[in-house]
Amino acid sequence: MNHLLRLLNLRRNELSRMALAASVFFLVAVDDGIVKSVSAGVFNIRAGVERLPEMYTWIAWIFALSMALLSYLTPKVARQRLLFAVLAVLTAVLLVNTVVLAMVERGVPGYLSDSGFYPFLFVSSELVRSMANFQIWIVAGGICYTSRAKVLFPLLAATTTLGDIAGGFLVRVLGGLLLSFQLYGLAALIMIAVILLLGPLVRRYFVTAVGGGEEDAPSLAENIRYFARSEYLKLLFLLSIALFALYTAIHYGFNVVARQHYASEGDITSFFGLFYGSAGIATLAGTTILLRYILRVLGVGNIYLWVCVVYAAITLSLMAVFQGILPLGAAAVIFAFNLLNFVLLDTVIAPTYQVLIKMVPQRNRDGTRMIMEGG
């Protein structure tokens, strides 16, 4: 045990806290793998991959509005109550998607197949994934002291990667055995388990104030003013937008290629599961072993710069391939670069971003996080 604690750079009094937190992060990541694989498979086959850019636009607008609403509610509602209310809503969305998919599968009512349900399914699924991950990272910020964030956050990110692997390969195995609505039902059950585990974690280990309706809690307007005055946050915001724009463009190309290669819903869903599981394996070593050394050697502030350099190289390479300058197969290249895309996001960008946000003063931290991620 002592050897394991030294290897992970953990203190003994952090063990039970990290065990609970790791369980939550793992299950949320498993849910993430299931939901994104199934929703992409269903939407690409039944609605058409050509509608994905429209869906990305809707996701951006709705997520931004959701973050604004959360920022407005944060000073008015107790943090624990708001956390569990949000997770309950996310669980309800998964249950609604499960029920409607089951109705479509049974052929009643038929109009659902031709209505706006599939856009709702895809957009709501992406929002469930994003909001669930957002909420658990807020919990992580509450249970980890700033001085320990550089150690504990990479470990939580590694646990998330294990969940990605498990979720992806679970869909790979079950995609050909279960129907889409059954996989969604499984995702809803996992979300219920997350809520049950979060109860003792938040109750025992939150190190920040959790009272609701405090008079000194920052309002949305105050958080916006704080953000607007910070050159550091504005630059981080612009860099994040640029990186996620590139990430989305590469991932869209991946979806188009996948749709061209797989005609059935079960096959494409299983393929997405395989890809996400493989991406998880590729990021595991980087998150558990390399990230802490990267943070120490390059420094947190320099990591975004080097990620931008890598993305610039990816962009130039893709342009060269699609214009015929590099004689490489477009399908193989987009698959490889999308894998690298996910590795960069999960191994480097996400944990580094969480550490950078941890440097914001506690009073404005949650509000700033909502503004950043909403944008």
C-alpha cells in the first residue's frame, strides 16, 4: 500500500476521498462512452451525417445558455442542491430518450421517426455528457486543495480515461447485442449510481462553503466583470475556442468517413465504441505517467502554446492530404488524426485547463468556469 501511495504521490488521508471521487469519475466516463457512441450511431444513420454542423451550432447555443442559467442560479441555490438537481435532470433526459427510442423501435407512434426527435436526441445527449463532466469537475475542485491539484487532478483524469476505455469497449461488445434504447437505459442506471456515490463524497469531503443563498456569493454580473478585467482569462478563453473549433472540425470529418464505411446502426455504434475505447487506451499512459512530468517540465502556462503548435501541424497536414500534396489515404489520415485529437484533449488540454481554472480565486472560480465553458 505504501509503495502504491508513493507511486501515485498520494497521502494516506487522501485515499478514501480519492476512492470515492475516482468511482464517480469512472462511472461518468463510462456513461460518456455509451451515450456519445449510441447517439452518434443513431443520428448518423437515421438523420444523416450532413446535419451534424447544424447540431454543433445548436449544442453551442444551448450549452452557452445552460451555463448562463447555472451561473445565475449558483449564488441563489445551495451548491449541493444545485449539483444534485442538475444530475437529476440529466438522468431524466436519458430516461426520456430511452422511452422514445423504445417507442420508435416498436413502431408507435410512427411520427416520432420523422419529427425533430433525432436532433433532440443528439443535442440532449451531448449536453448530458458535457454537463455531467462539468459538474464532477466542480466537485473535484471542491474536494482538492489548490496545493494538491497538480497531483490529484491528473489522477482523476486518468480514472476518467479508464472509464472511457470501459465505456467504449462495452459499447463495442453490446452494440451488436442490445438495441439503442437498451443501451440508453443502461446509461440512465449508471447516472443514478453516480448520484448515489456523490452523496457521501460531497457530504464528507467538500472543502469549500456549500451553503445556499449567501449574501456574499458573487452574482452573474460580478463574475462577468471579473472575467472581463482578467487578461489571463480572456486569452485562455480565446485559445480554448480556437482549440475546440479545430477539435470539432477534425471530429466531423471522422464522422463523415465512418458513415461512408458503415451502413447499419449496430455496426457504426460498435465502431464508435471501438474507437473511443482505443482512444482511451492511447490516453491512459499519457495521463497517468506523462502529464505530471509535462506539467513540471513545460509549466502549466506553456502547455496550451505547445498544443496550439501541434494542432497547427495537424491542420497543415490535413490540408496537404486533401489537396493531393501528400500521397496518403484520406480515410487513414483522418482516423489517425482524430485519435491524436482525442489524446490531446483528454491527456493534455482537459487536465491542464482544470489546473488553470483552479488558480482563479475561490470566490469567482465556479462562475468563471461557467463563463469559460459556456463560451
